[in-house]
Amino acid sequence: MQAKVNIPSTLCELIDRFVLNGHSAYFVGGCVRDSILGNPVYDYDVTTSARPEVVTELFYDCKVIPTGIKHGTVTVVYKGYPVEITTFRKDGFYEDNRHPASVEFSQDLQEDTKRRDFTINALCYNHLEGLIDHHGGLEDLQSCIVKCVGDPGLRFKEDALRILRGLRFAARFGFDIDPSTATSMLQNRHLIQNVSSERILSELKGFFESEHSYRYVKEYFPILSSACCVDGYIDVCALESILKAIVPQHRMAAFFAVCGGSIEGAVKLIRRLKPDNKTLFGISSSAEAYYNDCFADAVSVGRTIRKYGLHSAEVLYAINTAAGRNICLDAQDRIKYIEDGLLPLSIKELAVNGNDIASLGITVGEDIGAVLEHLFNKVHLGVQNTKNTLLSEAKRFMDERGN
């Protein structure tokens, strides 16, 4: 791998403005790492000897946002690019396993890179000096290794979120984790509980949605278990197989479904991390697919898709399959029929409605609902979705019930 870094020429002008005014400045972190790997770069970070107030003055003609002024960070929108710019600094004592109690600005780039999490994120670059690598990050990129800068134990005690970040980077790139870093991650996993639930959930999503995430579940399950407060025995080999069989964007839902032990347990687990309603819905539906035969027959297919929607069909079917549930042979065909409008997705898509059923002599709302439910099931079993056919079926059903 050659250390070729491609930064847009427009952003190189930003560095020139610093240098022309007597300051040093470098792109740092993910933008350098991803450029070397040949991956798309979406965010740009700059580290500089200039203090925040100086940065604000230098970019008087740009929008400047004081995003983290306490820690020396401002965001400059430079010719359409939002660039997060942070002054060289040395962090003080971390009092909460997450944030430094104080920061000390410096003029030393190497001192600044010592506070960074992983060597592959401590690479610096500008077009005037080229790549600057104080911690062996390029070698670790070439060797496909995630390794802490300096003492791993100190890095994780400073900021416990780095434990989950390390897993996420490994899963994203398919990298190994350096043995000393991995050991420290496992030893310090209890510190994750000092991190906000929102940040934990964000990192877990990033981890599970990474292509290689299933490969790390078995070895690093104690970390994931600590992050999610999983109780009880989990067959991690079976869990790994299930996650491997599911596309990455649905793996987190499957993880919580399995580790919850039940539908209620899965919901309880994810609620601890304060999810949004969409995430909560995904977990609950996935848990139902894991513990129930959601696609066992024609009626089950119809009810499941009606309850959870076509957008959930793929993950529910995958989880049902991976869990070894009973699935009818034509389940996927039936899902496609619903998608194409050949089978009703909801009771509203039946050729009759409540008024039609009431015209047969039923006045009780609950009974009307029961008849419509019956008709929905019968259509999925092969009865034609036409008004005359359904009214005849409704009369037969009512006669059998004694209405």
C-alpha cells in the first residue's frame, strides 16, 4: 500500500491560509486514513497550532461555528466544506472515563497526536510536508491492525467509548485488533457503563452495520454484553451464525432479539439505550420473528406483513430462517404477491368494508371486525378478493357462528 493522500485542492488552500499567517496545520484522523485506503472521505478534520480565536479571525470570510470551543474546536465552512479545526492540545485528567477535566493548548503536533485513540487515526498530512506518522499508523494500516496510541489501558480509562470505537473500526475495515489493545479492551469493558446510552447505541449501530461485524461477536461478546447489559447464557457460536446469515443493516436487531431471551426481554434490553421509535420497532419485530413461526403458513405470512409492513419483510424472513423456524415453502412468493398488490396488505385492501358487512345484519363493531379478519385470512388462503365472493364467505362464516 502506498501512502497516497488525496485532499481536494480547495481544502489545501485552507492549509495555505494557516501557513501564510505563521501557523502550522494538518489534516488528521479519518480523512487521512480513508484517503490512504482509497475509501470515500466525507468529513475533514484539521489540527493546528492556531488557537480558536485566531482561527476565527483567519476565516473572517467564512461561517465559523464554535462547536467545541472549550476543547479548542471550531467548525469552519470553507467553500462548501465543513471542516472541524482543533488547536494542538494536551489533555488533562479524565474525570469521568469520557471527557478531560481540562485541556492545555500547545504548539507541538507530536504532543497532540499522543492523545488520539488509535494509530490509524493519528496520521497527519498536508500538501507541503506530506504524511506525518508519529505512531506507526501507516504500518498498522498496511498490516490491517487496530492498535492504540501508547498505553491501551490509559486510552480506555480516559475515554471508555474508545473500546466500542475500536470494535467498530475493526469491523468496518476487517482488521485484526492488536493483542495488547484487545486484552485491554476486554479488561476495561466495565467502564463502558460510564458512557451515555445514546453514544453506546450509536457505536453499536456502526459496529453491527459494518460488513465484517459478525466475525468479532464471538471473541468480543463480553464487550458487547457489557455495553447492552446482557444477562444469562448466550450461545455465541449460534449467535455468530445467525448474524452472518443476515445483511449488516439488520444485525443489531437480530443481536438484541437473541440476547433478550424473549420478545419482552429484547425490548427491555434496547430500552436501556434510549432508542428512537424506529429502532425500538425494529427490535420488537425482529424478536417476534426469532421466537415465533411468522411465516409458517399462508395466514401467518399475511398477518406478519400486515403487522410489520413490507419494509420489514426482508429482515423478518432472514431472522426467521436463521433461527430455524418453521417456514412454508412459498413464503417468499407470498411476500412478493403482497408487494405487487396481488394479495392484500391490510383489511382496507379487501373488496368489502365494514358497511358492507353491516348490511348483512351485523351491528356490533367487534363482530364486524371479526368477520373482516376472517375474510382477510381467507383471501390469503386463496379465496378471491371480490365483493360478491367475500360477501358470500361472510354470510357462511356468520351462519357458522350463529349470527
